[in-house]
Amino acid sequence: MIVVDTSVFVNSLLEKNEDRIRKSKEFLKLIEGLAIFIPRIFLLEFISIARRLGISLSRKDIEELVADFEVLSENFVFDEAFKVAELAHPRAVDSYFIAAAKLTNSVLISCDRIMVENGRKYGVKAYYLLEELDDAIKAVRKLKKGEQ
């Protein structure tokens, strides 16, 4: 199981840096068919980033983007996110992704180095996709084989 940070989708869809686009798209293609979890706050973060970049997306567009994912409710994630905030001190939104990974026993994938560091600090297996793509791919292949 995997929790994918908003940054991976932003890089695959909205980024201009070719290396970031390639790595993010390669990873997203690889995880097709696996259980993917995201906290509900992903929807807010994605629309906010898109609009700041001048890209007009609707709520429906974003809901279609995550239609095959398990969107975790605020009620499910909040208490654990609070614990993450107390222990690791990440940005508030990052607490939700780290908590989602912890609660679902998932691997956290992000293009945000600080989130990955804080996730690891909290005891979550996490990969910084931009520098650890090969390790993230190995972890996904193990998941596909049913290994942990």
C-alpha cells in the first residue's frame, strides 16, 4: 500500500522540469493497480497549487484524478496527524500524509525532501522520489509481489 504526496502529482501534471516530470510519471505508471491512499486534504492542496500556477481545474477534475484512490477522511486521519505534528513538527498538511501512511501501514512517496525526512522521523518508510526513484521502484515491486 502506498500514500502518494500531492507533490508527485503536481510534478507529473503541472511541472516544467523534465526530470521531475519523467520521474513522477514513471512512478505513477508503476503503481497502477495498487492500493493508493491519500488524505482528503490532498484535494485542497492540489487545487490551491494548480490555481497558484494559473491552471484552471475544477473540483470535478481533481476528484476524477483520484477516483481510483482511497481518500481517507479527516476523522480517520486527524488524531494521528496531531501526533505527527507533536513529534516530527512538519508543515501541517504534511502531517496528514505522514499520518495516512502510518495508519494504513503504507510507504510514503513524495517529491518533498522535508516531508520524507519528517515521515522517517515518525517511523514511516518514505522515499524522496527525485533522488530515490530506484529504491521507490524496488519497494513497489515488493508490494506487488506481496512482500513488505
